[in-house]
Amino acid sequence: MKELLACVGLAKVRVDAGFSRVGRRLSATDPADRVLMTLAARAVSSGNALMVLCRDGHGNESLPLLRAVAECALSMRWVSADAAGRAEAVWAELAAARWETLWPEARARESAQSFGVPTWAADAALGSAQDFARGNAAGLPWGHVFSDSQLPGRKPEEVLAAAAVWLSLALEALDRRWPGEFPGASEMRDRAPISRGQ
């Protein structure tokens, strides 16, 4: 678990260092700069909160945060492939965000596959709503009475490993926008399955 926490925490270090290097080149009027900075801040902040929950054994409770990290990373990567044509569209979605429309699963799965996200990491973020809704129901006195309606949920190690993969995708997106300024995405992605025992 310690190695996974360090791997996820490394994302903030690398994002902070990268923005420190490119800061003077950022333009307040550039839609891609704005949306990538906003999404990077959300991804890192959500990743930090996810680490705290997982460190304390609350893998299931961190699943909405994992989903948020995944969506930020996917949007960042999509924008970085065609900044001029896509940044405004993503910003419009963020400006009009509503809970019921914030995270469309079909689009996320398609994007994850096209960006090479491992299936296990995609499933942890995109296929975990039932784990979140029904996991750990036995945690209350007499919860065993309803054991047939419970799911085991996701382990903190699985959530952390998936978060490392998603944060590496965010880092990759930033490095595509500002080449050489946000290194380490492939290292993070490679460390995630090893740290989770794969």
C-alpha cells in the first residue's frame, strides 16, 4: 500500500513541477491552457482525497473520486490531441456541469480504450457504481442478515493502482501540450500493476 500511495502522490509532485516550469508561458486567453489547468487541479485534488480514504481502508468510499480522476484524465487527453478544436467543447461541458450528465460511461469507455488504459483500471473507475452502492453493507450491526444484497466492493490497493494509471494519463496529456515539461507518465503507469501485485 505504501508504494501505491507514493505512486499516486507522485502525480501532484510532477504536475506542480511542470506548471512551475510552464507557468510564464500560460495564457489567460488560451482555452486549452485554461481547461488543462482546471482539469489537472481537479485530478490532483481528487487523487489526494482518494489517497486519504484508501490509506484509511475506505476503498469503496473513494470510488466516486476515482471516477472523477478518470473523467478529468480522459478530457485532458482528448483536449491535448487537438487543443484548438476541443478545449472550448470541454470548457462548455464543465460550465454546464450537472451531476446527472457529468460522467457519461459509454464515452468514457470508448476514450479509455482508444488511449490505451488497461481494462482493469478502466473497470475500477467506470464499472464500480454497484461496488460503491452496495459494498461494505455488513459494516453495521446485524448487517449479515442481508448478506445476499452485499458486494465485497473494491480494495484500497485496487483503487490506488487504478488512480495511478488515470493520473499517468493526465500527466501524459500535459506533456503532449508542453513536451518535456511533465515527464514520468509511463513510469507511473508501469508501476501501478506491479505495486498491486500483477
